[in-house]
Amino acid sequence: MSTVLRPAPQGANAPTNIREFLAFKLGDEEYGVDILRVQEIRSYEHPTRMVNAPGHVLGVVNLRGVIVPIIDMRIQFGLHDVKYDGFTVVIVLNIGSKVVGMVVDAVSDVITLAPEQLRPAPEISGAIDSSAVLALGTVNDRMLILLDIEKVLVDSSVQ
């Protein structure tokens, strides 16, 4: 049996600006981060605390020889009732030359969004700078807050 490789669709059949996001939960809200930034998803393990680290920087873990800072996005975004249980996960991200882990309540799925499914985010002040929100993504009855994770992490003092 042979495999025939066909060129990717071009012209009217070619997908344009389709993007994929990893969807995750923080409290009752659903967020998304560019899937190309995601290295892996791990279960939560207690990190080693670092002296003078901000409260949302829980510490560091050794991930196959790489020291990875762990940020609890729930604390950074000002959510209450932060619990660490069997459902708590860490999304390990590649941000430039750095590897960072972010603690979230749950990961749901990978969402594919076309440009017409993206809406501009309103200018609202809050726990996160509105410039760190890329857009709002809509899929059926779901709405995701799509984050520019580099800007979020710059705001979190992890560089």
C-alpha cells in the first residue's frame, strides 16, 4: 500500500487565519491560550517555594532538568476559594526562550476558531490588563477569553 501526498488546499478552499486554542477553566470562566505555546499538560505537584516571590508565583519544579516557575493564574486573576486537588492541572508553556507552568482549575479541549468567531474584547479594568486579552472567541453557546499569554506573564513578574 502506498501513501499519496496531496498539496494543501489553495485558493477558495484554503483555510485562512484559522487558529487553535487550548481551553481551560479558572473559576466559572473559560479561557484560551494559543495551542502553539503549549508544551504539555501535567497534574499539579507541589512546587518548591522561592524567597521573595509574589503570591501568585507558587515556586518552581524540576521538569526533566529544566527549572520551571509555577504561576497560579487563579491567584493572579484575584479568584477566591483556590484549592489544589486531583483536578488541578498545570499547563506548561513555551514563551520565547522560557518555560513556565500555569496552574488552572481544569483543561477542557482544543478549540479551532475562524476569524468570524473572534470578537474584540471590551476595555475593562480588572485583575488582568485588557491589552493581555486577544479577543473573545465564540463557539456555539461557549465564550472563551483568549489570552496573549506573553503579556499576562510579563504582568505576573515572571520573565
